[in-house]
Amino acid sequence: MSDPFEELDRGYGAGSVRDPYPIFAEWRRKGDVQPSTPHEMMGLQLGPRPDNAPPGFTVLSHAAVSEVLRDGERFTSRAYATTMGIVMGHTILEMDEPEHTRYRSLVQKGFTKKALARWESELIGPVIRECIDSFAADGRADLRRSLMFPFPVNIIARMLGLPDTELDRFHRHAAELISIGFDWERGLRASKALGETFAALIAERRRDPRDDIVSVLTHAEIEGNTLSDDDIIAFLRLLLPAGAETTYRSASNLLFGLLTHPEQLEAVRKDRSLIPQATEEALRWESPLTGIIRMASRDTKLAGVAIPKGAFLSVCVAAANHDETRYDAPEKFDIFRPARQHMSFGFGAHRCLGMDLARLETQVALEALLDRFPDLRLDPDVEDVHITGLIFRSPTSLPVLFTPA
């Protein structure tokens, strides 16, 4: 059986792109907006480009990225309708105002501060400890495989009320769903399978509500507005890969940053109040998802560059996070740098709905590791541990040693 997770990584640049930031910087010096795509910049070909394809641009500076993400009128989110919308359905990704605000107000009922506090003690902590228990006696582990990869999808699945017996299948489908960029048929099959499963789950929760997100969504109402079954299915298709893929990668990037900078790991170990700023620095330094797409709704200009109506923009949040005009020595991982807004969760109206959950999961995982393994360290015998990828970025492994607990 093929491994959809490895294929997803390879399909989006893992192994082909090790460090894109010098190339992003080189292009940014030519101008904040470039008439090229990230794949073209790296000398990669994602797939054959149709003759009638709209022109593509990459937005590279912090100022230009901020301008695009703040202006939903000139730069519409409808670009996602012709990409991820094909397999996910009509989701919040592709909505503009006023539809976006109405929809977001309904779905965010499942992500209240009260819900997060309850999940931390009843779900997030126990799931992470279960994962750690599985390798704690071994004295060594690949944290990416043993902890970072499984815990976010386990949490999302339990939040949705999905049975544990179906977890592996759901995780595979989540990866296959977002592989549509290079494997069209596989993405469509995964979309259909998830849709059928979620439809049955929604019908059950409408009859018999439980203490899970699906039940909250099926009964959410604001001023007479409710969510249809199709609305909920689309949101769940989005939530499963979004909650699993980006969180495991951002948590892995944080651990990689700390493990490869032992003095900063030691500082965090001694002072846990540094964990939030370490989390934000890791997100800035290595964004798990490097870009967001938008489409020009009309002829316009951005950073002095003419952008025709219908053009696709690769809004490179990772490049913005390394803009040397905003961050000193942006290539360095430094948890003590002055705090400044990063773009890894997006910006403006479409800022990531699940960012507080992602931060919480990451910080609980780091706390648990530091509590359990006071001498946690990178395995010195494993060579060339590094972060890779163009669209999604994370290390391929996190080999560590520790005193068995």
C-alpha cells in the first residue's frame, strides 16, 4: 500500500527544497511582487500548465503580503473554489464578505475559550501523554513519528467524535484530500469517502447530540442562520487535514529549533514562561504552510506591479516572515528576539480560526516532553536532521535521546 503522507511531502517539495529562504530573498530584492510562482522560483514543475491558465504572481514582502490579506475586495479568496474547493466543498477558505463573517460566526462556536480550556484537561493532555507513554521506556525516539505526527489528528478525531477504530483511515484520507494538486483522482476519492462518513455522523448527531464539535455545528444558530449538512461536511473536510497537517508540522519545527539550539532549549526548560514566545518564534522562523492563495478581482496594482483581473497570487507568508526589512537576521531561530506580528496564521479577516487550538496543542506537547524527559536532546549519531519542503515544511525526523521514564 502506498504511503499518502510521504507522497504528500514529496509532491509539495520535501526532499527537493531544503532551504527556500535565500531564493525568496533573492527574488524579493528584485521586487516585492514577482511574475512567477514559488515552484518556478525553485526550478520545480508541479504539473503541466494549461495554455489558458491565468497569470501567476508571488507576493514576497511583509508589507505586500499584509496588503493583500487585508484587502478582500481587490484580492478575493474565491481562488480556492477552483483548487481545494473541488475536494472540500464550499468552505470558509473561499468565502468573501459578508458570507465569510456569517459563516465564521457559526463555526467558531465550536472553538470557544471555554471549549479550549476543557479540551486541554480532558483531551489534549491525555492524548499527548498516551503518545509519550508509548516510547518513554525506550530511551530514544523519533519524536516526529512517535508524537508530533499522531497527536494532532488523534485530538481532532476525538473532538469530532470519530471512533478510534477509524482513525488511521481518516488520517490517510486527510492526506489524500490535499494531494489533489498532484493526484487529482486520489483527492476526489478521498473527498467522496469523507463526505459519506461525515454525512452519517451529522445525521446521528442531529438525532442524538453529544459533547463534540459535530453536535455543536449541527445545532449552531445566530439570528436564524444555521449550517446545512453540506456546510458542515465541507468544514469537517477542511478541519481534518488543517488540524492534523499544520499542527504536527509547526510543533515539529518548534522542537527542531530548540533541539538544534541547546542553549535556548535549556532556557525554556528552566523558565516555562518562555514557551509562548518560543512557539511564536518557531512559527515565524519556519511556517508549516508557506503560502496562501488569492485572486485579483479586478485590474489593480500591488507594490507598483500591474496585476490583471483573474490573476492568481501566491501570498508567501514564509517569505514575509523572513523579510529583512522587518526582522533582524530573519534566518536565525531566536526565541529572545523582540515580538513582532508574523504571518503564519494569515492576517485580516481570514486569520486562522484554529490558531488558538494549534498554539495550545503545541505548548502542551512541549510542556509534557520537558516534564517527562529533563535531559531530552538530539541524537548526535543521526546525521543531517533538517527541515524540508516548499508548500508544507517540517523535519523528516526528530531523533532524540533521553533517560527512560
